[in-house]
Amino acid sequence: MNTINLSLPVAQVIEEHPEVLEILVELGFTPLANPLMRQTLGKTVSLKQGAKMKGIDLAQVQSTLEWNGYDVIGGEA
């Protein structure tokens, strides 16, 4: 299933879809390039929360993931 829930912890999303890590780092989620950050902060912070913390437009995250073939849910406020 190629569905990504923006409300799930980042580590869980990457565990289910390892190929999405590179996309997220390119979008500006640069701390995810560090395995330690993925395993610590990534277990508690959702993609939605991470985007807010990093000042990344959530709509851009959603559209980029959709362009790469994913169904994206959990983006609503």
C-alpha cells in the first residue's frame, strides 16, 4: 500500500516506506539524514509536526509525495 499518513511518526513512515527518506531530506527534513535523529526524534514527531518545526509548507510535502506516487492522508489541520 502506498499510503502515507502525515500524522504518523516519521520513523514509522520511513520504516514502512524506506524509499521516501531521500524525498523527505530533499524537501528540507535534513535531520532525517542522521540515523540517530530518525531513531530518537523520529519516533515521536509526525511529518506534520516536523514540517511545522522546520518551516516547510505541508502542502508542498503532500504534493511532492503524491507526485512520487503516494496517497497522502492526515494533512488536514
